[in-house]
Amino acid sequence: MGELPPLVSDLAYILIVAGAVTIVFKRLRQPLVLGYIVAGFLAGPHMPYTPSVNDHTGIGDWSQIGVIFMMFSLGLEFSVKKIARMGLKPIASALLIMACMVSVGSAVGLAFGWGSMDRMFLGGMLAMSSTTIIYKVFGDLGLSNRKFASSVLSVLVLEDILGILLMVILSTMAVSNGVSGNQLLGCILRLAFFLVLWFIVGVWLVPVFLRRARRYINAETLVVVCVGLCFLMVVIAAGVGYSAAFGAFMMGSILAETLEAERIDHAVTPLKDLFGAIFFVSVGMLVDPMVLLQYWLPILVISLAVVVGQMVFGSLSFLVTGNSLHDSIWGGFSLTQIGEFAFIIAALGQSLHVTSPFLYPVVVAVSILTTFITPYAIRLADPACRLVQRLLPADMTERMAERGRSMREAIPTLSGVGAAWNGYLRAILVQSGAYLTLCVAFILFSFATLLPLARHLLTHWPGNIACGLVTLLLVSPCVRPIVMRRSHSAFAQEILGAGRMHALCFRVVGLARFALGCAIIYYILNFLSPFWWVWHIMASVAITLAIMSSRWVKWLSIKLERTFMQNLRSREQNSATEYGRCLMGHDLHIARVEVPHNTRWGGRTLAQLSLGSSEHINVVAVIRGHLRINIPSANNCIYPGDIIEVAGDDTSIGHLQSRLSQEVYDPGGENVPHNTLSLKRIKLGEESTLCGHTLAETNFRTRYSCMVIGREMENGELAIVEPQRPFEAGDILWVAGEDEYLRLLRTVMCNE
């Protein structure tokens, strides 16, 4: 037998240690994340009294996979589309939190007398909380369905996106001691381009593929296909300079719009749990007691700054953007840690040789310490909220609540032609931005891939002509909507009928859209053609007019857009309710709760469970595989594995989850109905109560809790018992049932 690879023995060791430690933490009612970190420390190189892993690089690679799976699952549950529906509030909250924490980090560095670059990079490290850690802690503490969790996760995802821009700013300042506006603008446009492109192409292609391949996809194939798509997006994101976690989240967001989203989430959950555990164990391996002793003061002060800063500034940021006091405090207390992005920024500073060597290990120690504190900080949110409400004057609390309600319920006051202009401009801006992104993508693909191939096969100018024709065919379904779409909508008709000035402005907007379409065509011609630019302008106008009048281009453009919108809204069309939608005017929201497989609720109706009167929640939908029952009646049954969508506040939903977790069969306990069934041969005696009665008359199943399988004939064959044939003494019956009932039945039937 060959030698066992070190990675296999390392995995065996860390998983055994992690399993043992987490069982202890579960017994102590502590978060599992902390157990994984402790297990990592015990299995790490800095613990001299226990064995250590051999291949730290391999474990690091596996932990990276854990981050990918957790961000992929987050995308499935909390997609870009859901963030967009929340409006500007998460963006404002994220910007405020990041600005405040950058200032806090810089102030701490200044207090220690560190250099300007150390201060700036420290501020960047403290600016973003860890999406992975908070997502895991929310799951461990059962907070994922709480109302504030949606706002927190929105802010975290946006922080990850804004972190890319922050890295550009820090890199520019490190190299040139200033921020280049052009470079920052280019980074923003590049990020927006890839976000829009990935989302549009993904939503258009992936659901179509899954829909057409559904008949060939089982549970095993679904896992392979979806994990493959996830890692494909990870590779693409890394290839264009973004993080693997960001790519995994984007693919999760794309798959979240498919009808298979629940199945995918259920299928990848075990992988997420396994590799997520390895990730947190690897974090624990970074704990170095010597570093803690050497830099104990900076570590302690920075950790305190992170925790207190997020509690204060995070809560205030949520509050000023319209969240309630309760949700704001819970949100701020949830952000009290730094994570993987801090490591990336610290490594960036070291690679640029602008930060001190001690900063990286200090930040790693701060990340571990704040991660350890996070679950306890979240648990402090409720008493902190009660304390703040008690200290604040009653009228101030009421004003804050009223202000939050007014911000949440704010309705645009535009009416008439103003509302028409608002709707028209928003529609064409979104539409033109999306189609312009596709045009740029098609042009880049053609010029980078098709043009060299065409020139190689057809020589230079014939290759240019062939590439130009293909590129024009690709962009034509996108140019037409930019120029013409929405020109005959209800908004457009209302604007045109509102007066001469409005009609003139409408024509100016239409002319600008036509000029944008011509500019796209002109760029293609000018890049590939050697003729005078005036001829290019004339040709671009002619080609744009031809595209506008082409019925084929119109049909193709409409078909592509309808396919995209159908894919984007497929889950909404499949359901009357919308997961995670908050009823913002009240403290109500819709949440999903999964019924455990060992539940006692199995087979009971909603009327029997009486969740409305006991838990003060309403069941608005029941999801069972591909079947969805919207607005179920009182006679609908609940079965193990069902997902129920309930409407209620945080307290009532929390009570429901607690009741679900308690009303289960204890594995291995005495209350588990684990008796096996047996098949017995029973001969009716002269005194049997069955004699002279038919099977239908005896009510056999209800009376004896057994089932008659058949009657043994004289020739030894087994025949089905006729329901109307009376039993006779000497009949031999084959009966199925539990051993206890079969023994009782033998006694009653006077059998042999």
C-alpha cells in the first residue's frame, strides 16, 4: 500500500478534533464558530502540547473552498436582486459605516504614533466586517430569519463590493501619495460593467440551461452542475482581478432566480457546513500566543475599537437610514468583527512595502479575537436595546419610531407628467445601461477573439470585414432597444400629450438615444475600416436606421428580453408571496422555516397546530419539493422536510422556531416510534372473534393496528382476502404489524 498523503491525515485529525470540541460547545450552548476556532488552535502549530497538522498550505486551500461555498449559499438566500429592492438604504449604511471605521482605525494608529501608511491601511482593515463569519453566526444563533438580518447582510455584501474600490484607493495612495480620479472612475466603471454583465448573461443562460436539462438532472447531477458553475464564476472573477468569494456570491445570486434554488441550497448545505468548518478551523490555527503577548496592547486596543466602533457607529448608521431603534442596535452589534478582507488589505500593504511588518500578525490576532467576541456581542444587543429605550425620553423614542415609519412608508409625490417623466427616464436609463454593457462585451469579445482568428484565416482586410459583420450582427439586437424601446409606452404617450415643451424635450431625449446607437456602430466601423471618419458617421447613421426598421432584429430583441424577464421573475411567477419581503410599515416580515425530518408535526393539519392563536403567526405558503401551496387552508397537512413561509414579527417567528426544535423525536430515545414491522402466520381458532365476520366488518386495521396481507390456501399459495368473505375457523392468515400488536393478536385469535 502506498504512503498516505499528508493532507488526508491532516483532514482526519482536524475534523476529529473539530467534531469533539464542537460537541462540547454544543453541550455548553456556545456558538459552533468558537468551537471551530478552539479546535484550530489545538490542531495548529502554536500549541506545543498536541499534535499539529503537516500541510498548512493544503488546509488553507480547503478553507478557501469553505469561503466559496458559504458565499455561494449566501447568494442563493440573499441575492443581488433582493439588495436592489431595498433601495439606497443599504448603500448609505455601508458608506457611513466604512467612513466611520476608517476614521476610527486612523485615529488608533495616530494614538500609537504609527506612520501615515500604517494608519491608512489600518483604517481600511477595520472598515469591513466579515460576511462569512456573520452569515455563519446568524445560522448558529437562529437569527437568519430575523428582520434586521436582511439589512445586515445587504450592508455586508455592499461592503465587499466597496472594498474593491477601497483597495484601489489605498494602492494609488501608496504609490503616488494621492488618489487619481481617473483611476478611481475607471475602477468603478469596470466593477459596474462586470456586475451588470455577469448578472444579465447569467440570468439569461443558466435558468434556460437548467430548464431544458431538468429531465436529466437528479440530486447528484444537480450538485455537480451547480458546484461547477460556482467554481467557473470563481475562476472568471479571479481572472479579472476580483475575489473568489465575490464570484461565488454572484453565481449564487444568479441561481437564486431559478426554480431550482431551494433544491440547490439543500444540496450544497452539507458541503458548505464541511468546508466552512475547515475554514474556521484554519482561522484558529493562526492563533499565536507569542504574538498576543508581544503586541497585546495594540491588539487589545484595536479589538476594543472595532467592537465599540461598530456598536456605536454601526447602530447610528442603520438608524439614520430609516431602520427602527431595535433593528439598528441589533445590526450594529452584529458587525463587531473584521475578517478575510482585512487579511487581503494587510497583505496588499506588505506586497507594496508600505506597511510595517508587525501590522499583519496584529490584524490576524484582532480578527480572531473579534470573531470570538461576535456571538456574545450579538447576544448583548437585546439588553442594550432595552437599556437605550429606558434611558431615552419617551417622546424621543416615539419621534424616532415615527421618523423610521415615515422613511419606510415614503411615497414619491410626483404625479401627472412628472411621474410620467420619472418612469420613462428610469426605464430607458436602466435599459440603455444594460444593453450598452452587452454591446461593450460583444465588441471586446469580437476584437479580442474573433478579429485575430479572422485575420489569420482570411488575411487582414477580409478578416476585418468578416469580424465587422459578425460584430454588427451581435450588437444589433442591443442597439435597437437603446434607440427605440419605450418610445410608444404609456409614459411616452402621456409626455407627448402634455404640451409642446414636453414633446420637444421628449424628442431631444430620443435624439440622444439615436446618437448613442450611432456611436456604438461608429466605434466598430472606425476600428476596422481605413476610410475617412465622415464616411464612418454616414454609414453608422444608415446602419442604425436599418436596424431600427428591421423586423428580424425587432423580433430577436423582444424574444431575448422576454426570455431574460421570464427567467428573472420565474420564482415570483411560481409563487404569490416573496421570500424575505418586509412589510416595512409594521414590524412584520415573511420568513422561511424548515420543518425537521424528525418532527412530531408530521401529518398534522394547520388547524390542529393552531399556529395563529399559539404563536401569533400566519402560514402563507407551504413548499414541498417542486410543489408550492400558496395561502393554504386549515386542512392542509405539514410533513417532515416541508418549508413553510410564515408572516410575523421577530418574536413570533423565534417562538415558532423554538417550538419546531423542541417538538421532535429524540434520536435514540424512548419516544421514537422505531419498532419494526414483522410478518406472521396466524391460524384462526374455534373461539376466534373473527369467525363469521368479513374483513370489512371487523375494522381490522383500526382495531388491531395490523394489516391482513393474505389468506393461505390449501395448496400453500397465498390469496388476497375477499372483503365480503366471512372468516372461518382454521383459516390461515398472513398478518403484518409491530411485534407487540402481533403478540396480542395471537392471543385474541386463539392461533396455533
